[in-house]
Amino acid sequence: MAPHAVKLAPSLLAADFSRLGEQIAAVELAGADRIHVDVMDGHFVPNITGGMPGVRSLRRVTRLPFEVHLMISDPDFFLRDFIEAGADSLLVHWEGNNNLARTVQSVKALGKRVGVVINPATPAAVLEEILQDVEQVLVMTVNPGFGHQHFLHTTLPKIRRVRQMIEQIKPGCDLEVDGGIDTATAPLVVGAGANVLVAGSAIFNEREEVAVAIKRLRDSIR
Ligand code: DX5
Ligand code: ZN
């Protein structure tokens, strides 16, 4: 895969919330491709973050697409709300959803992109029947709920399997990874077939400007 084909999706979870607008403008200027928003309900995952109001306000500060990663127990109740707030794509988990096809169709009926997310312990095989209906697969490379975690190397063979499935069933479907992505792990996941990288702490940190962090991440996969 050509390196320029790899897209970066900074995760706001690691950003400085006192100057979110500024940080989004900085990643946009530095060439980020999408903004990744993590929504947690304290039930599906053991952590809580914000919801629609944040997306609605931030929508006004950038032209970049917003992808909203829903780590919540009943995503069906909130699909329309997030889309009305300004989400361009919704990422919904396979885990805990007893009618994923309905959730996927609901997002499509609302006219937006939809992606399916699988946790580290969930096998690639669960994607087989739903893959043709989605624009994106997100393979979690940490257990969802927190930023700053270590990348789970055991997910690499699964990323390769998902890449093969995509080529067979839905060429053009994005293969995204989320969790522990930095200059050391980005080349590994890109080598395994990922073409969209979520990165929180590797982009928003106190060591460097976001533009420098984004350039280092891009250089690592060149
Ligand atoms: C974790 C979230 C991630 C998180 C990644 O549950 O889904 O998007 O922000 O953070 P880093 O890049 O620091 O692992
Ligand atoms: Zn995420």
C-alpha cells in the first residue's frame, strides 16, 4: 500500500480539553484526515466521556470529517442524535449488539458512513456477514475504555485476516486500528494491512507540538 494512502484520525481523548478547538485546528493544518471522537457511557466500558454537545460545538471549528466511536450499551438510541450533532460516520461495536445489522442499516438510512468495531478478543470471523454492508472496520488494538494503553501485538494476525476478508468481500472498505498506535506500532499495523490509524497520546502530548507528532507518525510509515 502506498504510504500516502494511510489516513490519520487523531483521537480527542488525549487532547487538552481547555483548548480543543485550537488543537483540532492544529491537527487539520498538520494534515490529519479525520477527527476521532470517543463516546463512553460507563457501562459498555468502565469510563465516561462527553456526547452530542461536544460534537455539535466542535463541528463548527473544522472541515475534517468527524467519526464517532460509540462505546455505549444502546447505540441505536443515539444514532440520529450524533448525526444531527455533526457526525460524518458512526463506529459501532459488534460486542453486545444483538442486532448489528439493524444498527448498521439505521446509520445508512440516516445517510452516513458506518463502521463496525471489534475488540481484541473478538475474532475476525464475526465480520463475514456484515462486511458487505459497512464502509469501515475498526480493529481495537487495546481493550476499549482508556487512552495511553499498550498496543496488543496479538491483534496483528487479526488485522491481516481482516485485510484479506476486505479484499475478498468489500474492496475499498477502510481498515482502521485504535489503541497504542505510535511511531513503533504504526509500521506494524500498516504492514498488516491497516489504512486508517487512530492516535490519541501519540499526537496530543506535552513532549511536542501536534504538527511535529503527526509528521513523526507519517515518517514512521514511509
Ligand atoms: C480507547 C479509545 C481510543 C483512544 C486511543 O478506548 O477508543 O480512541 O483514545 O488512545 P491512544 O492512542 O492513546 O491509545
Ligand atoms: Zn476510539
